[in-house]
Amino acid sequence: MPEAYRRSRGKKSRKPLVVKLIMAVILLMLIFAAAGMPLLKRWLPSGEYKDLNEWFEVSGVQTKIYLDSEPEHEYTAAAYDGEVYLPYDYVFEKLNERFYWNENEQLLTYTLPDEVLDFSLQHDSDQAAGIIMSEEGPYISLKLIEQYTNISHTAFLTDADGTEEAAKRVFIYHGGTGYDRARVKHNAKVRTAADKKAPILADISKNEMVSVTETSAEWSRVITDSGFVGYIYDDKLQMLGEEDCLIIPDTYAEPEVPYVTMDEKVVMGWQAVYSSAANENLEALYEGTGGTINVITPQWLQISGADGSLTDFSDREYVERAHSLGLKVWASVDNINQPGGVNDFSTRDFFADTEKRRGFIAVLMDKADEYGYDGFNLDFEGLPADAGQSFTQFFRELSVECHKKGLALSIDNYVPYAYNDHYNLKEQGVFADYVIIMGYDEHTGSDIGPVASIGYTEYGITEALKKVPAERLIAAVPLYTRVWRTNDGVTTSEAMGIRESEQYVSDNAIMLSWDEEAGAYYGETMIGTGQIQIWLEENESLKLKTDKIREYGLTGIAAWRLGFEPQDVWDVLDLNRE
């Protein structure tokens, strides 16, 4: 066989092998591709874009609210004619509780230190859009809110080309809020979560600026200047220096209240007045304090009917006599001193009525003119939670009128707990000249214990100081003790003044020992078949309380009530004595 033929035949025999190898490689690639595609998909970022209306939870005029970069889910704003309106309840809860809405009168009120502003649905053209009504209730113009609140906003109501934005949103920022800033280094995606599989909210281009609210090892939460809050890879951002931080400017400063305060510490005593004859006791009560008190508060003005009528024991001659003794007279206004209480007087409903509330304030101002008071002391007790807002509006507006006349306004309060938070110490701390914490009746009814343990006293002070400055906070102490009697499983108590309770202890030979936790002398005995228990208020227990008042720098002390005490008690209570 020729050599050439043999070589040619050999080449032909290798071609099927090469083809087979190529086919095998292709087959393997197809198999790998089929098997690896899910793995590849799992590794690649998502390209899905989020439906913005669904994401912002809005449609039509609804507008998503972001407060200091955090989304609100319970409330939605509304956009009309290029303006943003916020639900009243949202404004009250989150932005400015000083806006007071009267549903029956469709009237919005805002109280400044020297002026009360009313905004109704029937205003002139400049104010007509201040309030709008919807099925959900009143909405307030964000521009109106900003006039009296330290906030600013940026709204996204239209697209870049000026057409109406489908997914409307508004960003509200408190003045002083700060954010780090960053420049986008490469084109990037802003996602709904810190996950490459999370849907995309927006594309963002190189060199755009963002505000950074959170950072982690891989992702940053950002606010884009185009109005999106989402997540972007850290390596897409170039963080800027501290000098480039975004600080939201302060846009509103609360006006100063013209407080009517004393140049010395307040040492105040309440005088129980249940008839005009009690006014004759002024000098005797004053002498009983050794001339220590500088404010006396007679219980003169007592609400006696559902219409806000008053039983009035005021006496101009009494005021003149008090002034001659160097005393200020703060006339007490209360809802508790009529026989059986005033069950038909609704603090909520009465003060919610603008005409009645302002009429009542006018009556008080007339009485101040007639009798020459130096101020008022509000003693409204047992208020239900739903009376809180209208009572607060009452003392705000009363404060404005008092300060026009140079009258001091003081307000009595229970020791602060969550259940009486509606007394609104925070607003009292703004509008009242003096806020008084009644640090007694820690135990009442069948709840046996001291009238005012030292722990109770300190708790009341420290809690109140969270909302009221020390220079206008007064702590009230008891000049009485409770004697507890338990007989056949039934417990009752009787309040006794210090003089009377000390005599009771002596007459019944009750042995006393110091109770360190209570900060008072404790004693017990059996009288007949009943057990007697007593935590005695006297000089030593009151000194502990006075020491706490001094320690926390409070502006005054008050005592309930004058006539209960031996004179030497005032050597302890006199804050103006070094």
C-alpha cells in the first residue's frame, strides 16, 4: 500500500474523535448552564422596581409623611393646590400640642404667651386655607403649623416636569436635626431594604448627594435629594467631612412668657375657708407661722354649679390686712369644696366651650380687680383623662389674662404618675408661674401607710423636674397625719393635724420608733378590739422633706393646711432661713 494513502487514511480516522470531544464540551456547558442558572440568579442583584404608590401607601391626594426621616404609617397627609395639610390628631401628638381643636365650634385655637389666636373655617382669603375638613376630621395647613413650630419641610408633590406626582410625600424635620452627607461615586440603585434582592425605589447617578441616616458593614440608609428613603451599597458612597453635615436650621423660637415670680423663696400656706367668718382668722394663722410665710392661699372661689357659678368668700379688707403683713394673696379656685362635691360640673365640657371658658376667665379677672388679689391658685382635683385637653386650654388662656394684669398663676397637682399625666405638667411648666406638687395622701382609704414617705416626696420632685424648671416648682408638704384603725378586717383612717396627732399619741401611750424607709416615726397599739397604726408627721419628718426641697433647688414650699401645726414646725419649713 502506498505511503501517501496510509497517511491520508490516518487523518480521516481522527476527525470523529475531535467532533465527539467538541460535542461533549458543548453538552457539558449546556448541562452546567441549566443547573447553574438558578445559582446565577441567586447571586445577581434584583432588577425589579417597586410600585411607588404601594410603597408609600398613598393614592390621590394622600401624601406620605416622613418625620425626621422616619415614615409614619398611622397618619397620612393630604395635598391640595400645591399645599400640604396634616391631620389635627397627628399635629397634636407629634408636632405641637398647643393647637387646640374645638369640634363643636369647628374652631382651632393657638395660645401665645400674650395672645390667643383663633382660626376658623370662615376666614378671609389669606387664612381660608389654614384648615380644611375631611371625613376623617380637620386637617391643618403645614405652613400654618410652621409659623408656631420649630420645623421645616420639603414636599414632593410634582414630578420633575411639573406634572402631579402620583406617589406624593412630605419630609418634615425638627430644627437642629443633623445628617451626615455623602457623594455617590458610581451610578447606583436605592433599594427598599439592605438586600440586593430588595426591589428598587430609584436610580441615583454619579455625583448626586444623599443624607445618611444609618450605616452598617455593607449598606447605608440614605435620604436622596429627590425624596426617597432607602438603602445603597456603602462602596457606592464617598462620605463627606463633618463640615459638610446637613443641619436643619431652627425656624421658630418659643416667645418668652412674662412670668410673675417672687424675689425670694415661696413659703406658702393654704387656708381652709368654708364661710366668710374664716377670714377673721388671718392674723392668728400668720402668727402661728411665726411670720414665716410670704404667701397665703385662702380657698375663696369654689365652683358651685354646672354653669361655672362660684361660691365666693373673697374679702378686700382681708387682702389689705394680708398686704400689711407682707403677704401675697393667691385666691384659690377649686372644684372640690362644695358639700358633696360638684357632681354636675364637667371640667371637660365646660372648658371645652369657648364662650364658657373665656367667660369664666373674665369673671376671675373682674374679681381680681374688685378684691385686689396678687394671683390665683388652681386646685382642680379628680379630673378624668378626657378633661385634660380642655383644662390645659383653660389654664393657658387664664395665664395670658393673668400676665396682662401682673397676677401670679399657680396650679396644684398630684405627685406625677402615668394615670394623671393629663394634668399636663409640661404645659403648666410653660404657662404657669408656679407649679405645685401636692406631696401627700400617698396612702388613703384602706391602703395603710404614711401620708408622705420621704421616698414619695423625692419621687414627686424628681418626676416633676423632668417637665418643670426648679425655679418655678413648689413642693407641698402635709401638716397632718392619718390614724389608721383596723377592726374586724375593715380599715378606716382619720386625718389629724400635727398638734392633734401628737396629743393622740400621748393620750394613748403609743410607743414610737423611727421608720427609716418612711422617714417618719411609726407606732401601733390596740384600742379595744381594733389595731391602731400611725406614721407621725412632725419636725423631724418635715425636715427630711425640706432638705430634699433644698437639695433639688426648688423655688418654694407649701403646706396643707394652716392651723394644723405647732409654731416650731415653721423653723424647719422656712426656706428663706439659712
